[in-house]
Amino acid sequence: MLLLCLLLLLLPMFFLHTKLRKNQRNHLFACPRKLPIIGNLHQIGALPHRSLHKLSVKHGPLMLLQLGSVPTLVISTADALREVLKTNDFLNRPSLYAAKRYSYGYLSISFAPYGEYWRQARKVCISELLSVKRVQSFGKIREEEVANLISGIRKACFSSNPVNLSKVLQDTSNMIVTRVTFGDRIAAQANGQILEENQRLLGEFWVVDYLPWFGWIDALTGLRKRLEINFKELDEFFNHVIEEHMRGGSSNHEPCDLVHVLLQLHKDPAYGTTFSSVSHIKGIIVDMFAAGTDTSYATLTWSMTELIINPRAMAKARDEVRKVAGKKGKVEEHDLQDLTYLKLVIKETMRLHPPAPLLIPRETTETCVIQGRQVPPKTRIIINARAISLDPNTWENPEEFRPERFIDSNADFRGQDFRFVPFGVGRRSCPGINFALPVVELVLANLLYCFDWELPTGQEMDLEEELGITVHKKNPLVLVPKLFQGNV
């Protein structure tokens, strides 16, 4: 009898709970079925930007996933992004294990939380470090490194050897960024393997970021040890760089590299709170590499890959470059303004292969309402830039490589166009665009001007990707260069 009474008492509560859960489901975004504890993590796959795009086709352009313990809103179309950011400008960053360590406690612009420090640091970065005038002052470095690149490829032509273009483009991008950041003498001492490991670890899957109580797994797999070894090596190098610059003293002339600029700002009372410690300087230096090196060489590699697959576009870009540069033997920076089709090629490459296809995640700071649905605080916001670039409602034949689509289009990648966001969108867009584009344009133009390119005999091109903080071509791009005789 007691048991029967208890059941009668609990029955209304059960129906009420069921009704509340049903109403709650009606007010949530479409979501794939979840598993206990891990939620939707099992559906992410080795290439998350592709897995999430596939899920969005089935479940809609706004999906509220549960990635471990982290509620995550995934945005997959331009219309959805426009609607979400129309009333919500998510400017905060989530707490991520590797990002926190490498950014010296979130002192980099990329990973700093929204607030006064981030606003001031970004403002200084745009006005002092990456201004148009500053970027132009590094033109000699870009042209020297491109000349070194072309010289090395010419030697391969004489021996009829294939060239691992992925490797030489990576080396060229690294040298440009290290010379610009540290100066010529110290750039020669930089260990490229340390910087490459830094990029790999930032792009790794860290269990602690999704299942904090299982964070010990990262120690078991060796990830934490790798990070600490790499961070120590990187920090020691940064200490050496800063000591060498401080030992060199100050100059009344224009600073010749970005560390000089940062040290001057460090001493300036007007920027005392923004660059109050050496760790602030190191945090900004980390940004220079993430924004300048990896993204540039990835875009160059994918550009050459797509041009090899699309010989008509290759011929059109090559003919334009050779017509503009004439018999000079090289493409110079002032020629770039006349290379209209080359710029379209780069745009189309970044549409199909955005360097960071999921951008850097954002996070809600409080409960917000999107399409009448409540999104809780501490919800991670993922903008799938690649899915947005392949939206058939925005782009005609989106999978096709067709640079001409931009001829009559005002689509722009500088952070204000929701249809095309390879550098991010809004106030959290990447401030390094002015630095990256001249590198990509100058290198690509000279590769097309100086050589004719083809695949080694019997080989086929593939488009397989390798995940990191930047998505690279999984297999190196190996091509056979033939010296163009018309410029000699």
C-alpha cells in the first residue's frame, strides 16, 4: 500500500518532467543524437570542418552540439552567420589548454579574452606592427627571399629534378616571417622544427578542452610532455631574441624588425599597461608566427595545387603575369597591383581552402537568444568558414575552382562579408591580412613567371588534407619545373 501511494505521488511529477523535457527540446536547435559523457564528439572525425559540414547539411546551418561537457553552436551558412552576429557579437575566447600555455596566459591577440587589454593590443598591432607603411618597409626582405626561392628552383631545372614545393614554400614563408620579426642575424638562428611543433600542438585534439575530468589522458598520451618541452625551447629562444635586441641598444632610426618595435612600445609610458611585461611581448610574437607563416605557405601550396588541376586557369594566370612583368626577369612588388586575375586565383583558393576552416572558436559570456532559442553561457561558437564558402545558396557550383566568379562580385575577405570569411569576421577577424597577402601574391606571381609546372610522370594530384591549427595538403606537392625562356 505504501509503495502504491508513493507511485501515485511520483506519477504527476514524472509526467511534468517529461512535458518540460519535451518543451525544452522544442526550444533547442537541431542536434544529432548524443552519447553519454562524450556527447557528439564521436561524430567530429579526423577532419572536423568536413564532418561538421556534413552534419549541417542534414541538421541545419545552426546546430547546438554537445562536445563532451562543452555546448557548441556551429554556424555553417552566410545567412545564419549574418543573423547570429546581427544581435550578438561574440568576442570572447574559450579557455583552451595549449593556447593558454603558448600565449603566456592569454596575452596574444588571437587568444586574449575580450576586454581592455585585447582592445589596446589589437589597436597597437594594427597601427604599429602591421600598418600598411610598416608592411611596405619589409618589401626588400620579401623580394630577397623570393629571389632565393627562385634561384633554388632554377638549380632543380638544370638537373631535371622534381621540387618538393610544399617544403620550399614553407621555408620561404618561415624566413620572411623570422627576418621581419627578429631581424636578419637572429633569424638565421631560428629552429624551424620548434616552430613547426608549436603549430602541430596548437592544432592537436586536447581531451582536457572537452572533458576536463579526463584531462589526465593528455598526460598519458604524451601530449603534455611534448608541449612543455616545446614551450621551454620556444621560450628560451624568445629570451635570447629579446636579450640580443636589448643588448643592441636603441636607435633613432626606424626599427628594423617587429621585436624592436615591441621593445620600444614596452618602454613607452603610453603603452605601459598593454606591454607591461616581457610576457606580453612574447605573446604578441607567437601571434606573428601563427598568422604569418603557416597560413601563407598553406595558401600558396593550395593555389599551385588548384592551378595544376585546372590548366586553363594556370595558363590565364601565367600569361597575365608574364605580360605585366615583361622581360625584367622577375615580378616586383609594384607589379602586383596590375595582376587582376592572380588576385582572383588567390581569392578562389582561400574560398575552397580557407587556412583555418573553423577559425578560432568564440564563446558566449551570458545567456543569449538566437532564433527564439536560448543559448547558455560558456557555449562555444564555431564558425565553419569552409562550409560557408561551399553554401550553394551563396555560390554557384561551389565545389568548382573558378576564379572568374569574383570578377563581378563584391565578395571580400577582410572581415566584413559574411559570405567569405577565411580571415574571420568582425572585430575578431585576423589583423595580419595586410602582412600575408603581399607574401602570397609576390611568391605565386614569381613561380608562374619564371617556370612552367607539371606533375612528375605517372603521378596524379590529390587533395587530401592534414589537420592542424592550419589545414595543409597531407601529401607534399611535388612538381617538375621547366625554366621559362622568354624572360632571359
